[in-house]
Amino acid sequence: MGLQTQDSIKSAKSLQEQARTQPKGTDQVLELNIGTRLVRNVRVEASFRGSVWYSDESKDRGGDGSAPGPLAYFLGAVGFGIITQCSYEAAVRDVEIDEIAIAVKAPLRRTPGSSFETISYETRMRGKATAETAEEIVRNVHHHMKLEKQGVQNEVRKEQIRSLAREIQEKMDTR
């Protein structure tokens, strides 16, 4: 069955149907409330729905290096979102996924007040899908998450997906 459970597939299809049939302008808005508090120096605690996690900076930036920094969490969140949406897109197409991995990259100058100039990501997906379907999944996620409007670049190239699809097909042929 791959990584998706029947409940996950059913949920993804239900969400897709809701989005398809919902009249324009009647979107439901959810407000996420994440609490944060300074613990010590630049170590920060965040909490959401009973989960607690920490952020810290390296020693050369005034922290203890006891947890990932805030920008690492930010880039991780980009990867979390893309993978979740890829899983939904695959589920509504009845495509079994054995692996989805995202490498999110963003060069950052180590000067005060600097920010990311670009954010890019590479997608690796294994499962029972043709190269065209895998490409469509990633392209739809990139479009629906409006990543191009945010300046996030998708570095998945057709050659990578075609190569990946050959690898998937070879594995299926040996089963």
C-alpha cells in the first residue's frame, strides 16, 4: 500500500471534493495560534495544540546551539507543507507513494538583518506513478501552494522525474 493509509486517502479525496464543490468566496478561514516565549538568551519555546518545541541559535550567535534556529524551522515548514500536499495529490490519484523527500535550500548571508534571497527545493518521490504523473503531482503542489508567487523555486527537472519513473518502473517489474 505504500506510506498512505486508507483513512489518509479517504480524507484527501474528501478535501478535494470539498474544494471542488465549494462556491468561490466561501472559504473557511482557520486561525492558527502558536504561542512563543523567550526562555533564555535566544532560546525560544513554541507551543501548538499541546506540542512544545524549541529554537536556539549557535554559540557564535549568542545561543547554546541546543536546538535548530528559527530559519531552520521555517525551511522545514516549507518542506512539511510540500510533502503533505504531494501526499494529498498522490492519494486523490490513487498513486501509492513509497517515499517523498524534499531538500529545501536557501543561501543566507551571515550578516545582521539579512534574509533569504531565494528558496528552492528538490523533490524525490518513489512509488507507483509514471514520470508524467509524478511531474503533474509536483507541478500541482507548486501551483496550489502559490510557491512561485513567494519566490520559491522548484528544482525538479523533467530528466530527474523521468529517471525516477524508470527506477520506479524497474522496481515494479521485479515484483
